[in-house]
Amino acid sequence: ELNDAYKAKFKFPFIMAVKGSNRHQILAAFETRIHHSVDTEFKCALDEINKIAFFRLLTL
């Protein structure tokens, strides 16, 4: 339900570097970020992509 609402609003999927986060933290982020403006959320999503890339590089 949150995923559908998020994608309908922002036109891209919810992106979060979930390493170290529990289910409650992920849902809380979802519920907070759905209220962002499109520009703010796009920047947030890019930050999360950078975190994901960083975590992956650490494992190389």
C-alpha cells in the first residue's frame, strides 16, 4: 500500500539502503518520506543510492 502510494506520487520506486535497519525503521522512513516534495525525495533517493553503492564497494 505504501509502495503503491509512493510510486504514484514520485514516479520512481522507494529506495533505501536498508543495511543495519530493522523493519520498523524502514516503515518509519517510508511514512516520513512519502510527505516530501518530489525534489526533496529525488535528492533523498540519490543519497540512498550512494549509500548502497558505498556498502557494495566495501565488500569488494
